[in-house]
Amino acid sequence: MYKSTGISLISGALLIIATMILHPSGGSIEHIIKISKTIRVAHSLAIFSLPILLFGFYGLTMALLDKWKLAVLAFIIISFGLIAAMFAALFNGLTLPYFLNQYSERLEENIELLQPITNYSFAINIPLDYIFIVACCFAILVYAIIILLENKYPKWIGYLGVFITIFAITGGLTDFVFTSLTGFRIFTFSIAAWILSSGLLLFKTKPR
């Protein structure tokens, strides 16, 4: 089980990285329609990666299971975060481009209708992104604490998890905009590095 779930974490992390590389910047309604195919591909890839990641986190949870069952808490939290990420990708990455494309031939006459809907879609996306960010930080912190206390994996992976959490908290306190494309990429690449490292360690874990 550890090898298969380790491969899932590794694959999920690589898919996350690929998603963020492909992820285009937002813009006007005209720009969204123009790059709608790229948006759909990037977000479809993101949605595809989520169940793979969840299976990987299940294996990590089993490997780090402690007497207090805190690893199960971390798994539940990360599940909420991945569900939020799925809805964010679904609304902004698939539904919005599909909806706007229906008006691509008569955009000017419908712009007053489309602009508030587009703004509303972006407004929904922001809290979903923050749920994902907070859930990832909280879950990784719990996993990291277990690693540091239980000595089941090298301590550096635990310290890396703590560092990512401190980085996110510092960013929040200094008004760093995590929901901008640059901010979200920085955060996502950092957690992808932790997931990738955890996946490699999980892959090497021997069955009990």
C-alpha cells in the first residue's frame, strides 16, 4: 500500500506543478474567451489530480498513524481542502469559460449581463482558494508535528512542513495576496515540494 500511495503523492505533486505552469493569467471577458481552451485544460488537470492526491494522503495517514489518531484529523482537513480546490477549479476553470463562450459571437450586446456574473464567479473563487490554503497548511502542520514527535520519517520533512505553515501565516499577516496568480503559484509550488518529498519517503516505507 505504501508504494502505491507514495506513487500517488508523487504523481499528484507533479500534476499540481504542471497545472500551475499551464495556468494562464486572468483578465477581461474577451481574454478569458480567447484562452478558454487553455483554462479548461489546466483546470481539468487539476481536478484529475485531486483523487490521486487524496489516495496518496490516505497512505501517508496510515504510515503516520499515532496513538492520538491525529493523522486521521490531518486527512479529514486535507480532504476538505481538496474538495474546495475541486469546486474552485469547476467554477472558474470549467463552468465560467463554457458559459462565456456561449456569448462569444454577441459579446458587446451582453457585456452588462456577463460582467457581474464573471465578477461573482471570481468572488466565489477567492474564499474557496483560502479554504484550500488554510486546510493544506493545517494538515501539513499536523503531519509535520507527528513526524517530528514520532521519528517515523527524517525530521527535515517535518521542519519543511512547519516552515511552509510559518511562511503562510507570515504572508497572511503582511497582507500577501495568496489568491493572485503569482501568490497562488508560490504557495502551490511550496506545498507541491512537500507532497513530492513525502511521496518519495512513503514509497520507501516498508510494510509493518
